[in-house]
Amino acid sequence: MSERTCQRHIAGIMRAVGAKSRFQAGYLPSATAACREPEEGPDPRTRVEG
């Protein structure tokens, strides 16, 4: 991959997440995910074998 292609990919990611720096491009999605409620699903502790 050329350097220019890499720069364009990074710029697209930054634009998508609203980041002004590469650091923010990595931090913002992880910070947002940490604030979300966990998805509801079956409780593995109550799993019934059958």
C-alpha cells in the first residue's frame, strides 16, 4: 500500500469518528464503547446443558 493510500484511509477514519488527531481517532471509539451499556444476552452462569 502506498503512503498516500494509507494517509487517505487514516483521514477517512478520522472523519468518520470526528477526530482531529490520530490519537483521538483511536481514543474516541474506545471511550464511546466503554460508556455503553453491555448488550443483553443469556447469562453464562445459568446455562443449562441439554
